[in-house]
Amino acid sequence: MLTEVPPDEREPLRPLFAGFPGLHGCLDAIFEGTAGIAWADDSARPSVALLQLDFDFLAGDASQQAAEHAVRQLEPPVSLAVSSVDWEPLLRRVWGDRLSAYTREAFRPGDWDRARLAGFVAALPEGYTLLRIDAANVGRFAKLADSLVYNFPSHDDFLARGVGFGVEHQGRFVSGCSSFTISSRSLEFEIQTHPDFRQRGLATAAAARMIEHCIDVGLEPCWDAHNPISAALATKLGFVEPAPYTAYEIE
């Protein structure tokens, strides 16, 4: 049986996730207690842990009885990543045909070229403006995509702890980059662009500005690509060492 771990008692879970394949910015925020829900078989000396955001994470000894409790605690539809391939047989036994696997790619920060990043921002087409998200525009920013802000309990909390940059066109945001999660160490990127405004360099400009912000405030930019388009953008911006890993969906 797993019990919920309070936000201020999650740090002992971190060693279970050492070497986890991706979404490191999300993990940092959960461990610091600023996002998500954490479960473990023992909060002080865990052998199995389940972390839940809008993406779930499993780590620890998949042979333990607590591991099966964790897998059965998942609430489909859910996307998840695991600490090792040892979890897959258990996932398939419990969820059967409802489980499907796909490939994500985790990137590492590169040696950032500030001039190149600034060039992406300067290359915005005429009629488009890149803005820092503030109290006057956060509501319009959220209308672009809920995922830009929904890991924060309110817009005020997003403004207090998070950060976002949006590309505005004719009074509405058509592209943006935000802190999907944020901690004292890192920032997990979230990118959204309206389908009618893709292939114009808008997401590139917003993400480049976010990288500049991370450099300025001492945060590690974290990029995890769920498709080839996202991976290509990461490479263009200067992220390096793409590491493919298997993630899962349960319908």
C-alpha cells in the first residue's frame, strides 16, 4: 500500500529517481513540493514511489508488492514514464491492451550562444510582438492553451512563481513558452502555438527568450520532446545530446 507524501517530506524520494530518463524539471518541482502529488510505500525509506502531475512517474523496485499497488493506482487516461524496463512486464500484466508504448527524447542544455538566441527573437515577423506574461495579459495567455498555466493553482500563483513569454498578434496570443513546472534548480519548458500560426518562427522566438531568462536567473532549462517537431526545435535552439526513452500511455 502506498501513502501520500506531504510536500515538505518528498526529498527522500529523490534517490529512487536517480538516472530517470526524462522530464527532470517536473521531477525537481515535485520533490521540492511545488507541484504534483507524491506516493511511496515508506516516505523515509522508500522502495517504490509514484509521482503524479499530468504525467505520472514510477520508480523503485518493480518486484515489490508495493509496485503492483502503484501500478493499479494509476488512473487512465494517463501518460507515464518509469525508472527502468523492469516496470514494463508489470504494466502489461495489469493493463494489458490498454497500455501502449511510444518514444520521447530528453535533451541536455548546450553551451548557449546568446547572440544566436537574441537573433531568433529579433527574427519575429512584422506584426508579431513577444511579451513577458504579467497580470494584464495572463488571462489571454491561458486562452492559447491551458497547459501553459494549469500546473499552478491560480493565475496569481503562476505570476508569483512561474514565467511565460507569449507572441501576440492582433490582440491575441498565438504562440508561447511557459514554465510547465519550476523549482529552485530547473524549469521544464511548455511550448504551444496555434495551428494557424505554425512554421513562422514564433515558438522559436518564445523559447529562445525563455532560455535567456533561465540563464539570467540561474535555472537549468529542461526540454523533453514528445515528437520529431519538438525534437527539431530543441536542436535548433541549442539543446544537445538527445536521449530516446520509452514512455507509456494507458487508455
